[in-house]
Amino acid sequence: AQKVTQAQTEISVVEKEDVTLDCVYETRDTTYYLFWYKQPPSGELVFLIRRNSFDEQNEISGRYSWNFQKSTSSFNFTITASQVVDSAVYFCALHTGTASKLTFGTGTRLQVTL
Amino acid sequence: EPEVTQTPSHQVTQMGQEVILRCVPISNHLYFYWYRQILGQKVEFLVSFYNNEISEKSEIFDDQFSVERPDGSNFTLKIRSTKLEDSAMYFCASSPTGVGAQPQHFGDGTRLSIL
């Protein structure tokens, strides 16, 4: 069975601070994909980033970066120089090769204040 | 950019009534999904649909629920005899393929309130 754990329930930072959101996953599949989705106060789910299990190279995309480590089953997401518009709930999600569904974590609420 | 469209944005229904939630997936996508999010909780998978049939469903998706693709563009979720605990945000999603290499794109959701 697949499982995604986001231990941080809520994080508050001041604008321009960097913030890292943690995600730990469990799966027995060797092929899988990891995602981060953003849910702003308006409620929609916005796809942010994706990583597959074969590629542990960490990347940066604008103010977003992610750290994927198979050895610790973690897929952490960092926002650099946070902005008020980053305030949202962030969900980590897992897709495995044998299932068509996404398994979501419980989400981390990020509050960025001035 | 193409979007998944869901209607209505908010549905209020009396307990015991039937409700149909509607979705228009992105046009060239082949896989369709419904997810549910009870207020303040995580997003939960309900069902996936491919080639006019259910490919996977969760334990939540019992006989009370059904899905249909009545024409070439719409994808619907029907909930029969609604219960108070069915109150939630329902998200439709679509993807070009069923593998994770292609992300699932979500609609803005339908907030279902059962009274």
C-alpha cells in the first residue's frame, strides 16, 4: 500500500524567508512518481512539480526547488524568498506504476506574512 | 492553457436526494478521475475511468456512487441518496495517460453541501 506523510501541519514564515516543506513516502513499487500540488484559499489544486523514481537529480525552477532522496524516501520542497501569494496548503502526492490514482499526504498549511 | 471544467461550483442538496456533479476533462486526455476532500482534510481518491469503464476505485466508492461519460466531452459523478457525510469538495481530474509521467490536472472543484 502507498502512504504519504507530511509531518508539518502548519508553517508560518515572514516574507522573503526560505521555507522547506517535508514529505516522506512509502511504496513497494520501484517505479513511482512524486508530485507537489498547491491549494490556495480559493480551493483549486494546482500542479507544481513532478519527479520520477529513476531520477534523483535535484532541480530548481524559479523560486521552487526540490530534494528527492530515495535512501530516506523523502521528497522535500523548498520555496526561496517566500511571498504572501505563496500562502496555501501544499500537498505531496505519490503515483505508483501499478495504480492510476494519486495518494495524497495530509497537507502543510503555509502562512507567509509581511 | 486547456483546463478541466467542473459545474456547478457549489451544490446544496437535501439529505436523501440524488446529485450529479459534472466535469469536462481536457479534450485530448484519456484518463479521468474523481477525488473528494472533506473540509480541512486530505484529498482522497474515489475512482478512475478509462476507455468507458472504471479502472480503479477506492473503498469509499460504494454502490451509492456511479460515474458515466455520457458523451464525448462530459464526465459525471452521481451520488444516490446523499448522506450528511457526503458533504465535501469533489475534484475532477484528467491526464493524457494513466502513468505518473503525465500529471493529473484538476478542476476547481464542486463544493457539495448536504443539509
